[in-house]
Amino acid sequence: MKAFLSHSSKDKEHYVEKVAKKIGKDRVVYDEFSFEKGLKSIEEIDRGLDASDLFVVFISENSINSKWVQEELFRANTLLKEDAKLKRIYPIIIDSRIKYNDNRIPEWLRENNLKLVISSNKAASLIMQRLRELSYMQHPKHKERDNIFVGRNKIIEEFEMRINDFERNVPFAIIASGLQQIGRKKVMYHSLVKTDSIMSSYRLPIIELNSHESIEDFILKIDDLGMTEKVERSGLLKCTIDEKIKMLEEQLNQLREENERIFINDKGCIINPNRQMVDWFNNLNDRLKNTDYIVLAIAAKFRIHESFTYSYDNIMFTHIPELNQNERKRLFYRYLEYEDLNIPKEDIRDFTSILSGYPMQAYYAVWLIKDLGLTRAKYSTNLIVEFNTERVVDLINKYESNGKIMGILALLTHYGTIGINTYFNIVGTYEENNDILEDLLARGICETLGVNKEYIRLNDVIHDYLIRMGLSIPKEYKQKLLNDLNEFIENYSEDDYLGDISKYQYSIKKAIIDNRIEEIEKLLIPSHYLQSMKELYDVYKKYDDVINLADRILQSDNCLDKYIENEIRYYLCMSLARNKDERFKKEVKEINGAEHDFLFGFYYRQTGRPNKAIQRYEKALSKRKRFARAQRDLVQVYINTEEYDKAFTLSKENYERDNKKNPYHVHAYFNCLIKQPHSSERNEILKGLIEVLRKNKHKNAREFYLRCKAQYEAFVNNDEKEALEIINKACKESQSLFGTVDKYYICAKFNNTKEMKRIISSFGNKYSMKISNNYNTLIKFKIILCHIENRNDEIPKMIEQLKFYPESAKNKLMLKYAGAYSEIAATCKKE
């Protein structure tokens, strides 16, 4: 595949030559590479065009006035109408003085989606993508599917009224909140088309900002689009917030002047998880009050508090709900037509009755009918009902036996957003790898971002599921990633790293994690620190490294967005707590509200003081009712102190809130439920939980499955042999302390004192008694053994030996094992 590069010689040195070198000599027809010096002629041009699949014309003041460019363009257009090798003409504006509607550009060429691309690296990346699109079979029905749209009439009417309200300026931003895959961007796109703000052929470039990114990332990602004058990236960290807001303001004004707009997938960067607009975006809004042009269309994960919306006259807010019943039916029918499927009306009625209002769910239902056949699909409606969870399991199960695809999914999980060129550089430019990517896109496993969809990323639900699976990247990919990192550190320059923002961001994060921060220090921005800290904490458990990075970046706290600063302090405190470092108490003072109490609860949990941990977690929940992290941790402390009645309701809420798939929540709920009174209903739920764990692909789900299965055999089926066989397998596979604890309780159930004594004997040698949780576990083991051997008189003193144990939990132990509460009361009085 070759691209013919048509350009003015005046644009060669500063732009086109860089593009040609980046793409490679064998992939371009370019005068320096392809024509003999001084011998460029009509014959040479024709020969070059005949050998080309793609004709790229670089539009500038120079090329518009070039006789050679006009000749090449005329001949390329003629070939395009014939059955020639040339399949596409791709114009790129490289001169900010030229507008997409310039009358000097031939009318037939202006019909293309003309865009300004300032960066030569960006142009090379886009041309490579066009070449790749031509080199493989296209999927025209995929485009047809993307254009299917029904309903949302009321929202579009509200948008029209706001845009056509001549008493007010046109807002500079639209912010549409709603669930992922509910259709936020599609509604905004159709609203813009309906109001003639854009042509239907126009495709807004897409960038993504997550909750661990800030204004610096926004600036870099707009810069990466190649539509604005490039920014100086080095030293961005040292700029004040006000200086960064001014940079962003200038970029958005340039976009407005070029009649460009961008989509933003906002996952907590602009509207944060507290449902508030971040301070820097507030200040930006104040600066852009007179823009009178929609520059940003923002699909927000979090919905801003309604009470705040009235103070933003320059921003239009809307919320995208689920499709109503009538819209669901119409969309389902449109997808049936798209797939050329004809099914009975009663079946259409049955399928649409279980749709919950996600547009993609309607498509998934039709895809299931096509994939399984109508009869099997009717028996698999649970996959449609549990669209965002069962669909993931079903999709990944189809790939699990294919090592190649699972390796690619591991790469995508690890990398995050990845440039398509970078993807092929790592996995290889083979047709098989392109087919895999097309399949992942077609099934909604991946989605595209960027000006011309030059970046790919996993769907969030798929990404979270694969992270829990703990997939490993193939060795050959790891080596290429290491080579890329070394090359980046050794050779980066202003031009070299502008071409692919995902590779740039990934390389910097990887350099930080690999302790090579000094080599790339001038490129760093706050999110690089924060995202590296998160990975070091979550994945590598390198708490000292997290602390060191936090100390380093917090020296520049006057240049940090407050929300990002708080997130950095959060990981600092979590790491200090993990290390049981007294410094925690000093640093946590910088964090307020429910988070302050949660962190103290976590600290007390780590340092083995469950009584104080419970107090702090309960205080955090009193300040923030739906505080999932605090509720999850509180359940674990209640379970550890055997307060199962208190843990039961909370564990059930956690389990149901997290789509019933998080193995930690499933396991906690099982542990609480099995302590409830026997009933057939309870036992059915327990069996269901075991089955959920059996199917779950999380790296710890196998251990939880075996432990729960063993407990079920012991405490429900009363089968000692089967229970011990299963729990022994769990202990052997996981080498987990918790498996040993479960085994002890199973032995106690059957009065197997010989094995109980063996566990007690080995427990103290195997696990540190300096950790109060381990010490308390051993004491409880001894209490249970005394109870079985009718040595209840020894139990009260043992209970008093429990460290930092809640009094209510001690009382329950006394009632359960010593048989009389008065004994502990008497013991307390003596002391």
C-alpha cells in the first residue's frame, strides 16, 4: 500500500519531508524518494499515481498556487473515477490561513471532512491509518449501524430552543450526563446536526479525561489533535493554574476560529465524583462567556448537582435517561432490519419487554438472535437482562481458548488508550491482528477516539472485568514495550512525541514506575504522578514508592488542581497506613470530611485495632450515606470480629450494588448469609453465590469458590469428608491464611480436635503474632477448642486477651462459648 504525497516544494522542509520519513520510504510516492532529481515530469507523476492506493494532498497557500499540485490533483481525481488502483483522495490542511470552505479548493474536494493538522507527526499517523483502512476489507454495515438513531425528541427540542434563544449567547459547552452507553454523544451529535451547527458528514474528534487527570491533560490532548498551534510541553508542571487556564482558553479560541468542535468523554475530570464542577473549569467558563459558539460537547459520567446548573448561563446541561418503551421497540426493530432478520411479532414483543433502555442492549439482543438463532436466543434472555455483566462473561468466554486474542486483550487492558499504529507496532501488522481488532470493535468490546478514530480503548465494563482476571501480557509484547520505553527516553524531542499522545503518556508513566523519573522529569505533569502512584499501589504494592512520589509532587502544590492534590494525598495516606507509619496521623489532617474518617478507619484496620476502625467507618458513613469503600471495609471488620448480624445487611447491599459480580462482595455476603438460620431459601441463595464464584474469572475467585464450597458441604450438607477435601485443595492452591481459618472452623464443626490442635500449633509459627489480627485469630482458635473440650472456665480470661476487640463482640463470644455473661462481668469487676 502506497500514498502519493502531493505538496508544494515550499512546504517540503518544514512539514512534508517529516511526514514522508515518518511513514517510510516504501509506503510513499514522494519526489525525494521516488523521482530522479530534476526529472519530475507528467510521466513520472502518472507512474507514481498508478502505483498509489491513496492520494494525499497537503493544502496550504503554497500548494493552492502550485501548478504541479493542481495537475496532480486533476489526474488523481480522474483516476478515482476510473477502475484504477487509486482508491481514495485524502486532503490535509497544513496552513492555518486556509479554511475548510476556501473557494480556491475544488468543490468536490471540499466535500471531504477537511481539517487543519498542524503537527507533521499527527499527519503521518492519520495517513498510516488511511492506508491501513484501504489494505483490509471494510465493514460498511458497521457505519450503517452507527447511523441508526431513534427518539430523544424532547431533549433535541430543548437543545434547539436554547441554541435559537437570541436573547442569550450560544453556550461554549454542552454537558450531557447519563450512564455509559446510554447515548450521550449520539444525542449531542444529532442535536448539533438538527440545529445546523454541523453537517451530518462532520465527525467530532473525541478525547477522554478521567478522574485522575486534570487541566494539563486537557491541554496535551487538545494539542495532540493537531488542530491548534502546538504547546510547549516541557515545564508544564511549573506553570500556575492561571497560566494553564490561559493556555486552554487560547486553544479553545483557536478551535472556534477554525469552526471545530470536540467531544469529551468526561469520567470525573470536569464534573468530579462529588458531582461538582472542578475549579479550573469554572474559571475557564468565566473567561469564555462571550464565545457565542459551541466548542465542547461533554459526555459526563457524573451529573452535576441540579442546584448548580442555574449559575452557568454559558453551559447547557442535559441528562440522557434510558430509552422509553416506545423508543426501545423502534430501535430494536431498526436493528432487526439492519441485520436482515425477520421474526414473529409476538417474539418482538417478548424481546422488547425485557429491554432496560440502553441503546446498545437493543443491538446486543438482535446480535444474540443472529448469533444463536431465534430459539436459542429465547432461552438465553438472561444475557440480555444482565446486559452489562452477563454480556461481558459471554463475550470473553468466546475468546478464552484463543491465546492470541487473550494476549491482545491483556495488552489493551494494560495500556489503556492506545494508538492504532502503536497497537500494530506491538502486535505486528498481520491481517489476523487487524481482523481481531475489527471483531473487537464490531462487538463493542473496544471503542475509538481521536480526530479520525486513530485511538482505541476497551469498553469500561470489559476493562474492569479483564483487570479482575489478572491477565498477563505476552513476553514478546513486554519486550516491545520495553524497547519503546528505552527509545522514547533516549530520543524524545518536541516533534518525536507529538504523534501519539497515548504512547507519550504511557511511556512517561512506565518510566516513573521503573524509577527512571530523572530522565523525563521536565515532561511530567500531576496526572503522571497520580496515575503512576495508583498503579504502584493497586498492582505492584510498592507503598514506599508511592510515598516518595507523593512527597516529590506535593512540593509543587501551588501548581496543582485541588482535586488532584487531594487524590495524591489519598494515596499517600493509604500507603502510610499500609506501612503502619505514624506519619499517617500528620498527613491525614490535610484531608477533610468522610474521606478523613475512612482513612483513619483503614489505618486502624491495618494496625489491628478493629474497635477504633469500626468507630471511624461508621462515622464516615454517617457523613456520606452511600460510601461504598467505607461500607465494604466495615463489612470485613465486622466479619473479622464475628459480628455477622451487623455485617449481613451491609454485605447484601454491597453485593447487589456491584451487579452481583465482584468476588469480594460475593464472598463477604456468603460468609454472613451462612451464619443466618437454616432455611431452604437461604441454602438456594448460598448455592447461587457459589455458582457465581465458579464462573467468575477474577484471579481470586477460584480460592473464594473452593472456600465457600467447603463451608457449604460442612455447614449445610454436614459432609465432613467432602468439606475437608475441598478446603485442603483451597489451602494447597492459594497458601492463604484465610483458607486455614476456614479449615479450622470446619474441623470445629465436626469436633475434630486432633486437626484443630495441629492448626493451632502451626499457626503461631507460620504467621506473625505481632499483627494483632493474627494474634486474635489464634486466641479465638483456642477459645473454640476449650469450648469443645468443656474447659469453659478458661474462656473468660482468653476473651480478655483479645487486642482492640469491640466490647459487644467480646460479649457475644462469652455468651456463645462460655455459656454465661456473668462470668465476664465478674472478671471485669475483679480487674
